[in-house]
Amino acid sequence: MSDPFSLFGDWLTEAARSEPNDPNGMALATVGQDGQPSLRMVLLKDWGPDGFVFYTNFESRKGQELQAHPKAALLFHWKSLRRQVRIEGPVSTVSAAEADAYFASRPRDSQIGAWASDQSRPLESRAAFLKRIAVQTARFGMGPVARPPHWSGFRVHPVAFEFWRDQRFRLHERIVFSRDGEGWREGMLYP
């Protein structure tokens, strides 16, 4: 095996059959201006040889951190399979056309929520948020909801993968891939 994307695809397919919730859930690690790491769960929305895509509010903490320091680490953990995949690499923004297409595919309530939420900023009460949702719902009426200018996606371009598989007696299997020109170098790590 010298293609980490094929292996990832196989594992994701298995996860989709066995994980009860969000097999596309991944931990996203970023770093702030002060060097402090920050970690949260996001959902993988697209992937392929050009990278792994998720969407967010660019004014959120993760959005600001990724724009200031465009590198990230991802972690997929599939407990039911006893497997995980780590991915590291530089980050770029998706095209406006990609962001528009994905935004248009979201449920209407999620589209409204993207306008109503000042993601990662202090919220005085749940009632205040619900009021903002009502205001945005009235604003758009029954018409289409345009993508907010502050909402788009990021693509993590892998330079490193680690595929971890649980084994008996903690003698785990760790397969690593690192970018080598246009291809990949494959190896293993001690558990």
C-alpha cells in the first residue's frame, strides 16, 4: 500500500457501516497567536487527493487561527473499529463556488444559523440567540438563503498520515505516510 487516500477511503467506508454517529467527525487542532493549541470536533464534508474539507465561520476562533497560521492537524477516531487516523498539513480556503454549493446543500435551519450565530463570541443568553434566529428567518422569508460572506471552508492538504489500529496487549499497528515529492513514503512506527 503506497496510497494513504485509498487506505483512508477503505477505513472511512468501514466506519460509515459501524459508527453509530458521525463517522465523518474529526478533531481539528489549530494554534493561536500565543502558540496555545486549540482542539474541537468538526465534520468532514469532502475529501480526496487534494485534501480534507470542512466548513465554518471565518470569524470563529478556528477560522481566525487558521487564517493567521494556515496549518492544522486532524484526528479521526472510530471507537467501534478500534482505529484512528491522524493527518497533518497546510491549509487553504475552498473556492467561493465550492462554498456556495455546499452551503446550498445544507438544511435551511443550518443556513439561517450561519447568519444568526456570532460563532465563538460571548452569548448573553439562549433567548438572545433564538431572537437572532427569528430575525434572520424573517429576513429571508421563503426565499433562498445566501451564503454569508464570513462563512466558507478550509482544505487541509496532507503532508503526513498515521493509521493506527488497536492490537492485543497494546502491540498496536502504526502505519505512516509522509509526502515525498509528488508521491508518498510509507513506513511503520513502534507502538
